[in-house]
Amino acid sequence: MANWVVVGSGALGTLWALGLQQAGASVTIYSRHVEDSDGITLTRTFDDHKYSADFPVITTSTNAPDNAIWLLMVKAWQLAPLLKELQLDVNTPLIVSHNGMGAADDILQTQTPGTVFDLVTTHGAWRQQRTHSYHAGLGQSWIGARHSVTENTTPDNANASNNIDAHSQPVDRIPTWFDELAAALPPLHWQPNITEKRWEKLAINCAINPLATLAEAANGVLRDESYAPNLRAICEEIANVNTALDADELLEQVREVIRNTAGNRCSMLQDVDAKRRTEIDYLNGFICREGERLLVATRENCRLWEAIQARERAYE
Ligand code: KPL
């Protein structure tokens, strides 16, 4: 069994930590909260069943167990400061899971190739309290090794293309710890081309999160026909930015997620309600910046980026 360190005991971090421990793995939580320093109790509620377990806490990465695998379940904007704080060895396996793209790419590029893994999940969970997660919807997850995504998308790259998969080499070697992670929160699929999944999830979040947040309503509000032009424009712009994608397929996936999560208040709306920073800069903001770089029009994504930023500026 591997040694796992989970960072971010938010809604999803809690689910993975509890699942890994239940699967028999050794799990440590990294936390900078003073009240956690002697240990932490995490709780999951699913279908009226409540389950709690205790975890040891480390407050500095130097106290991490040997050969630990780090599961970084933090928001996109927290990732770069976290990695700077942790100062982990470049050979440390890092699993990254957040909404959006472009977070800490420059830092993650300095890791030894094959040590950064992206985890994409459709499980729905809310934080009932800081250490209590409500598992609202069963989903599935995909994990794969990150490959040269940003080599094609950095402004310095003279051969920059808007087909993000054009030059990247999927990594197929499944890590030894995969089964352990898969047992924690099934089903988890090994995805050699995780970049494709990340873009699909990006499109889902770019479409649902800002529109539902501006509507101040659960995702199901977007079934209203009046949102059809916005949803289509978002998907078309994303498919123009990344020509490996098909706008109709993205739109179909977006509509399916809207149907399946109709009763959910999306993570961005939860952030805005709590006056927290949202992940908009890594969602529609990312698309808007990519559009500018590639000279592709992304008006609707840029409009939504601006509108959510305005909401954030209005926090008291
Ligand atoms: O990932 C989500 C989020 O809220 O961030 C969706 C899929 C939109 C579900 O609410």
C-alpha cells in the first residue's frame, strides 16, 4: 500500500481521503489550519449514511511520509501558491484535480516527466461544514499522466497551434498505485489522453458555472430555451480555440450534465454565495486568453469572464 498525502479537505478532497483510508491505504492530511495540527476528523454523508474517520495531519511537507503520493484537491487559483509552499522534490508523484486549465503550468512543467497526473471527476459533493462533505451525486473519474499540453499553448512557442493534441504523446504506463486510488472512489478509469477529458470538462464548466451563477440558480435553470444561444456560443468558441474538439459533441455533453445535475448549485455559485474567489480565470478566462493568443473570437466566454469578475469585485 502506498502513502498518500491529501491536500485540501474540501468536499472532494474529503471523499478521496476517506475512500483511500477505507480501502486500507495510509492517508495523511496536509493542513495549515492551526486547529487541525493534532489531527483531523473528516466526515462524508451519502444517502443519509454518515461516515467519519480520523487522520494524522502534517503542517509542513518535510514531515510527509516517505515516497508519498500527493493528491492536490485545491481550487485552480490555490495551486501555484501551494506548490511554492510545499517545495516538493521534482520526482514526487502529484495528482492535480481542479476545474479549468492553465493553473501553475509553469511550475508543473519543472516536474520530472510522468510525475504529474490530472484527475477529472464528475462526482458531485458539497461542503456541509469545513470537514464534512455531502456526497450529492455519484459520478465517475478519469486519471492520466499529463503530457506536453502547454508546450503547444505557451505564447513563446513559435509553432503554436490551436489543436492542442497535435504534438502531444499520451503516456500509457499505469502507475502501481492506480488500483488503490480506484478502490477509493470507483469507478476510476485510466485515461491515456487525459487532456481530451480535461477539455471536455472545461467546456462543461465554462458553459454551466458562469451562466448558473449569474442566474443565481441550480444548474437546471439552463434547460430553459433562452440559454440555448449562450450554451452554443460557448461550445463553438471552445471548439474554435481547440480544433480537436467538436462543438456539437461538447454541447451534447453540456446538456447531459445539465440534465444530470439539474438540482445542483454549481461550485462557482457556492463560491460567490460565500464571497470566495471563483475559478473563472481558469475557465472562461482561460478560453478568452487563448482566443486572443490564437486570434480566435471568444466573445461569449470573454463576456462571462468579465461578468463573474464584476461579481467578485462587488464582494464587501
Ligand atoms: O463541476 C461542476 C461544478 O459545479 O463545478 C458541475 C459539473 C457544473 C456540476 O455542478
